[in-house]
Amino acid sequence: AVVSTQSTGHELQLSLAGYETMKCLVAIDSVKTEIIFLNCDEDFNRFLLREVRGIKDITNLPKEADLDIATQFFLPLATIQRKQQQQSNLLKAVKCGSDIVLACHRFDNIDVIAIEDETDRKDKAMTSCIVFEKIVKLHLGPATLFLKPSDLVLRHRLWNKISYLMEAWEEVTGFSSDFSTLNDEYFNSAYEDLFKQHFLFQSVEELHINATLKKQSYDLLVDALKSAQKIDKTYCQSMLVVSGKVLCTHSTRPTQMQLDPSDLIFMLFIAHISLPRINVENEADEDSSDPGDMQYHQQTVFIKKVDQNDHFLPCTLTAVSIRAGIVLILIAEVRTSIAPNICRAIQAISQLHKQAGDLADAVENEAITGPINTSSVSTNFLKVKGPVDFYLKRMLKDFHGLEHLTGMWNKLTDDWRNMAEVGSKLGQGNSFFYQFENKTGDMITSLRRLFYAIYCTDEYKEIHSDVTQIYQNVSIGLRDSSSYLLVKAQRNFTLSNYLSDFPGIVHFLVINRSSNKIIVPCLSGSNGRSTRYCHKIIQTLHRFSRKMVYGGYISGYMRKQDLVYSYRLCFKNPNGVKILPAEQLREQYVPKQPRSRMQCLLYQDLVAHYFSGYATQVECYEVLTIHIGDIPVEYVHDSSDRLFRAVCTDFTVSG
């Protein structure tokens, strides 16, 4: 009675009358048809009990929603959206009821549904789905279907961690910040500590300081990484971060361990929210190099190899708080051939499984009648068989120390043997074809289960005692400059220097999307009321920029509430000369699956389309401005062009 399974086109009909202040995010395993993650507020929990279970008089509301009740509600929604996404393959949000927004997304046979309680938060609902996928893969790699461990303690720990990170992401991007309880005296400092414009626009902001202090900080970072490598040679990257902004970075493997933009952003995000931040009501904490005062956060993360979305490398992320607001990040690669070979095997077999599944769907929908032509599947299986055999042999060589997983390994090899046996019989009848689809699914599950057992179940290792010495060295090295760095982070770059040259400008951002670095004025220094206003218009600018890039546009303008918002993409060649794509390509490119990827990853495809053949030699810049509404669009266009040149002259925003 609550969910109507009828749909008109791509519009989902959902009745949530009377419930206008609730939110929820759920993940459903589409194979097992069960919920594997659920995070909802009290209002949604109350809605499930009243409308789905039929309990009208709720005296004691349970702390956690009942998964069985939630399953009754969400499975019809997931089924409808899965069929619609087979046609459009796009993440989207629809309005349900008077003030409810529902967004759906799909990855790794997982259906994600986000429900928000305000109709103007479609962007937030869709972003929540994408961010959820990123956080899950960062913690589980390819083993995403093991999001619901059978052990209740492990399940609660994992779900609570993911829920906390989701809420923290909303906080730092300004999606959920509610400062209505703060007076204007504290609003601005609280806002600057919580809301980070670079996280909202999925980019990295550098701290701009003089060359001498920069060199001093970099030398400290190099020494810190050398000291870490004496403990463990796998340490390969280090960063100093001040209030979420990068002070300096150092890597001993810059090409082999090149971080995916989204991985870097979320590593900075985890370090920022996992350690003490500046107390907004008091002065910054006093410096201390006492080992007893050291606070740190350490966890395993799975990063993607650049341009290889399905290959995950296990790494150890160690974030050490030097002082509230200043964090040292150390990254160590877990060097083993097992993880990459599992990922390669999953990728190869997944292609066979999808091909077999598509043929099965065609037969079920009567698009194919009579015998099934499995020649293409059989040919691809023969191509895959040799490489997968090689991956398994490489994995076996590194299996020492994992004897407790021998039973799981034997199950994996049995599944591979069964799959190969059925694969050799393709073309001998439809029954072998259906068996092959099941066997490839079993093999993928076994590979993911082995990955999960090796990398995702062990407790985090205790931090090595020698890291304490690194903490002391960096703390002492920054003792004289830490207070300055914290103040500088609050006023890293201000708009005042540009007001005289660009009359009418209210705010702007320049983002190098090739290196994913951002130049953006800080909002500190204003009173609380004006900062609230800035927060609102920056959110509007963000929604406008997403709309433009998702549509494949290279420029656009919008007038709204006495302001003019502008969006432009600028391109430079290696000599720094501004270039333009061919005339016939402009405003014709639509990114592949645009709403199903992090925004920071879309520009690579866009540049590759506009500058086919030499895309790696082109730098892409995103220029976003807000002007007062009385200014003509022609002036806004000229102003944003001059502003781009001025910012590139004043700051180093190249890779």
C-alpha cells in the first residue's frame, strides 16, 4: 500500500504523504535480495513501523530500524529502479510526495537508495549515493558485497564507521551544516572549521606560504618519510596538512603510486575528520611534542590504480596529529601480488559473467528464440582461461602465512575447475550456458571472499613505537611556525586583492582539473550573517557547475536572485598558451555515465574527447564566478577570462 510498483516512463510513483522530515540511505544486494547496509534517522524508523508494519501506537522507538521491515519497503523500489537503469544507466533523483526526494544508484550488483527530506536537495541525495560507493570501496576494495558481515560486532563497527564518514562528508561540504543555534560571534569560525570549499568541489587546496617556510616544511616531510622507511620500507608517501589544506607532499614512488584524484581527496578527508580540529571557541591548543600527547589514526585503505578502476592496492594510511589542525599523513603500500591478481581475475571473469547474463536476459525477454549462440562467450572464455590460470599461480606463490585460509583457497580452485569444465562445453546445449553463468558468479564470489578474508578482517596493527619519534621531530620542527600556519589556513587567500580590478565580483573559484588543485578565496573575516549568505550562494554555484559538466558544456551563465553565476572550461597546452577545442565539438560531449562517477573524474573523459590524440598534453581549468546581477553577461565573460589569467599569474596551479 505504501509503494506503488507502477511507473510512468522514468518517474517513480511513491506515496510518502505525511512524512516530510526524514532521511535514509540503504544498500541492497540484488543477487541475494537482502539489505546489506542501512542508515536512517528516527523519523524514517517511525515511518517503517507505522506504514509498513502497521504499528500505530509507538511508545518506545527502537534505536535501530528492523531490517526485515525495511526489506519489505525497499525491495520493490530497487526492482523498479534496476529495470529503469537498464534503459538509462544514469543515477537520478525524483520527487516523491510533497517534500521527499529519492535517488537511486547501482554498482557491483548493489542497489543504493537515498531518501532526503527537502525537494531542493536532489543534488545532495545523488551525491550521497556516489560518496557512499567511494567510501565502501575505500574500505573494502572489490569485496563490496561483504558489507554485511555475519559477525554482529564487525557489522556494527563497519556500519557505524561508514555512517560517521557519510555524516562527516555532509558536514565538511556544507550539505548538512546547521548553524542556526550559533550566534554570529562564533558562526564564522565554526563555519570555516567545518565547511571546506575544496571538499565540496572535490579538489585539493594548497596552503600558500613564503618559499623559506615551504622549504623548511618540505625538509621536515622528507626526513619524516625517511624515518618511517627505517621502520617499514613500504612507506612511500607523506603529506603535511593544515586545516584540510595541503602544505607540502613528498613521494619516493611518484609514478608507480600516483593517487587517483578521488582517493587523495578522501584520504585528506579521513585525516581531517579523524583527528582533533581547532577549537572554535578557544585559542588554538599549545604546541606539545610529548609522546604521551600524540594522537593518531591508522587504517587500511584500498586505492585505485590510475586509469584502472577495478584494480585496488591495499595501503596503510597513518595520520598523526602534530597539533590540533595540523596533520602528518604517511602512506605505506602493502606489497603483495595477491591483491592485484585477485582484481585482474575478477575483472576478466566479470566480463564473461556479464556477457552470459545479457544473453540470458535476452532469452528470458524472448528476444532470442531457439538455440543460444554461445560462440562469442566461448571465444572470450578461451582468451580469459590462460591469464586467469597465471593469476592463480602467482597468488599461490604469495600464499605463505595464510595457511588458515587453505579451505577458502581450495574452494576457489574448485570453483575455477568447475567453471573451466562447463566453459569447455559451451555450445553443446542451453543447459551448459546457464550453468556457465552460475559458475562465473560463484568464481567471482570466491575471489571477493578471499580478498575480504585477507585484507578486510584483521584488526588494525598497533602503531610502531618509532613513529613517536617522527611525531616529536615534526612537532619540534614546526613549533615556531605552527601558530602562523593555522592562522594562514583561515586566511589562505582573500578576495580583497581582486575587488578593484574586477568590480562586481562576489566570489570565484579556479580549479586545475588536470592536477585537481583549487584556488578559492577564504570566507573568514566576514560577519556570521554574510558568511551564511556566502554558504548559500556557493552551494548554488556548485549545483550549477555540476549541471554544466554533466551536460558536457564548456561554458554557461545563470541569473538567479540578483546574482550572475558563470561556468567556463579553459584549456592550455604545455607552453601555457590557451587553446580551444574544434568548433564542431563544442557543447556536443555528454560524459559516459555522468552521474555515476565522482565529479573530479569526469574531466579526464571530457579532455580526451575534445583533444583526441594529445589529451595528456592539455591542462583543463574550471573557472567559476559569481557577480552582482546588474552586470551584463558580456562583462562577466570578459571578467572571468581576465580573472583566470590573473590567478594563473599570481599562483602556481599547474600540476
